[in-house]
Amino acid sequence: MINFKNTYTQLPDHFYQKVKPAKFESPSLIAFNKELALELGIHFEKYTDLEIANIFSGQKILEGSDPIAMAYAGFQFGHPNPQLGDGRAHLLGEVNGFDVQLKGSGQTRFSRQGDGRSALGPVIREYLVSEAMHALEVPTTRALCAVSTGEMVHRQFGPEPGGVFTRVASSHIRVGTFQYFFFQNDLKSLEQLLNYTINRHYPEFNELSLKDKSLSLIKALIKKQSELIAKWYSIGFIHGVMNTDNFSVAGITIDYGPCAFMDEFKFNKVFSSIDHRGRYSYSNQTTIAQWNILRLADCLLPFIDQSLPKAAKIVEDEISDLMNLFSLKSMQLLARKIGIDDYTDQDELLIQNFIQYLEEQTIDFTLAFRNLPKLFNNDSSFYPASTKLDSFVDQWRKRVKSIDHLDKINPLYIPRNHQVEKAIQEAYQNDFSHFHKLHQVLKTPYTEQEKASGFELPPTKDNRVYQTFCGT
Ligand code: AMP
Ligand code: MG
């Protein structure tokens, strides 16, 4: 039994397209997230694996589910695109307030030239990485199910097995959803979307005027996104394609395309094969998040004042201080990683020194923090010697009282690219054992696991991943 509702379909018809998922020859189950299903109140016990595969590839539509593809627009790499939307996704409905959406489930009105399908690789990647992010306490969409469709899809490097991924999200409303109506100058729909968003994500603003709702939403999003991006920084995560259509108004990580975790630290690191100018590099994520929030503000200006320049000035006055949260939150989390829980501006230099040392010596980001307790206790074997390190340790010892709790803050296991890649390559040979193993390890990233030896290690020369692809 799954109790589907759909509040989004109560919005006007042009917010979405009602459309059924495609038919697939022989869906089979790869993984079903029972823990998440239980959290959602999904009673799956009576379903066989095949039934689950049929439900979560859109072959069997359950009562109460009314699949839709959502309309949205977006700025892609800084360029406006007024027509995007779910071109390969179907929102089955809401369960317990959360969206349950299929990805790779067939064409919709928004497919443009695309086939509406997904290859298995991105399904495996999103399952592993989004669940790892959740275990690392990062707000994110979740993975409910992965299904193999039994069909081939045609991609850049030839035919690949197809899959459908089911993700769960507090919603799929993006900055790009607002832009869809903004680009059409459709104020009425913008107002409806604003009210819907406030009611769903920020009900505490329900009673405010339209002007105050708009300002409150922008400010709330600055708070949420600054916390989110700080978490990304703290674990070396690079989203890779922070277009406004991949930027959630609920402040969760959404759309795991060419995302990747850094191995050795490099401030300007880029993995995505299409990010030629490093717009979405590790270091640029703060700037881009701020830019994206300003694009949301553009959409809401008419509700703030009839005169747009006046409205822009009001927004600027309200948010200019708040935007500092982006650097503050990031520094606070990095400080926590070295054992400083009461960060002040004076600690910035200490943190910068350590980070610069990591970059100069090309040291693994995750392990550099994980090994700090050893360094504190005079075992510097992990760290290449340098005067920078010596001076950091000197200052650090004076500043930090206790490092006993650091293993609960600095993970040992992250979804390293070469491990994810191995899971994908084996999945293409119909072998899901590495996928399951890796998923298991990443569930408890802070605890050293006897059976996970090697999973903490950076890649070797032979299995290093240099680039990631959107690879839809
Ligand atoms: P994304 O890479 O997820 O940010 O997608 C950007 C846009 O391209 C969205 O509108 C997607 O729905 C659309 N899209 C990506 N892959 C496909 C596909 N295989 N078929 C149809 N639309 C797609
Ligand atoms: Mg997207």
C-alpha cells in the first residue's frame, strides 16, 4: 500500500503535463531502500521484487497516483532557457508530504530532442551518492529504488543498458520553476507558485503579505543554501551543474549529474566534462549559489514594489548582510573539522593555512582531516613535512582543546569516484555486488568498518577518474 496524494496537480494545468511513464520490456529490481520506505510509511511487504520493479519503473500505476511532468525553465551555465521541465521524469505523487519521482521513465512534453530515458550509470551514481550524502548529514533528495529496464539506450559512447531511478524529495520546486513563469511574464502563476512554495516549505510565512512572503522566502533560502553549500565544502563535494533548474528552493541537494567528491584538495577543482570555464568549480559554489538566489529575487521583484529599481534596492538592503552567511557557515564547518567549535574571524588564517598546505602538497582532503587526531598526538606520518605544517600544528595546538570527537565530524568513507565508477562498470556487466557493498559501507561513513578495508583509500594511478559526464 502506498498512499499517494498530489498537491501539485491542484495548481493550474500549465504548471505540469499529466503524462504516463513509458512501457518497458522487462523491468527488474536492482535496489529498494526499505529504510526510506518505512520512513515514508510505504508498506512494501506484500509486494514481490517484480511488483516493486513494476511500480518504480512506472509499469503499474497505483491508486491515487496521477503522474505528471513538471514545467520549469532555468539559466544553464548562465544562459537563460525558458523551456526545460521534466523531460525524462514523472512525479508519481506525494507520500507523507514527500515527492516520489521516477527518473528515466520516458518522454514528456518537455523532452525536446531527448529520449526520456536514463542509462544505468547515472541511476547507480545517483543512488550511491545521494544516499551517501544523507549519511553525511547533508540535506538531499533520497534514493528509493533503482530498476533496470531491460532495454538499451543510445548515448555518446554507444548503446548502454537503461534504468529508472526513483527519488524522494521534500519537493522538486527549483529556482527554475519560478523562472518558467517569470520568462513568460505570468505574474498570476508566479503568485500561485510562491504561495504553494511558502505553504509547503515555509508555512511560518503563510500569513504574510505578498511582499513579505517574497522577502522572507529569499532570506530563508539564503540561510538554507548557505548551510547546504558549507556542508558541500566540508566534505569536498562538487555538484558540477548548479544551473538554476538544479537549485532547490527548499535548500536540498538536487540533481546528481556530473557531481564528484575531491580526492586530493584543489580549490578550483572541476570534474564535469562540460564545465570548460570552471563556473561550477568547488571554489565557485558559494558565488553561484548567491547568483542563483538573486535570480529567484528577479522573479519576485514585482511583488516587492511596483517600481522594479525600488524593489531591487529593498532586496539589496535586506540581504546584503545576510549573504555573509555563505562564507561564515563554510568557515564554521571547516573550523569544526579541525576541532574549533567556537569559530571567530581570527581562526580564518589557521584554517586557510591548513587548506593551502593540503593544496601545495596535493594531499587527500578526506584523509587529511580524518588523520588529524594522530597529528595532534604527535604522529605526523600521514603528512608530508613542511614548514607550513609545522607552523599550523604550533598554532593549532594552542587554539584547540579537544580533538576526541573529531571522528564523528570527519568521515572516513566518502563515495570516491573510482569506487562509484567500479560499481557502474560492473552494473553494466549485470553484476551489482560492488554497488551493494559500496552502498553498505557508505551508510556509516564515520565508523571504521572491518569489512571495508580499502574503501577509504584514494585512487591509484590506474583507477583515477579525471572527468565526470552528465551522461543522462
Ligand atoms: P539535467 O541534466 O538533469 O539538469 O537536465 C536538463 C534538462 O534536460 C531537463 O529539462 C531534463 O529533463 C532534460 N533532459 C536530460 N536528459 C534527458 C533525456 N534523456 N530525455 C529528455 N530530456 C532530458
Ligand atoms: Mg536537472
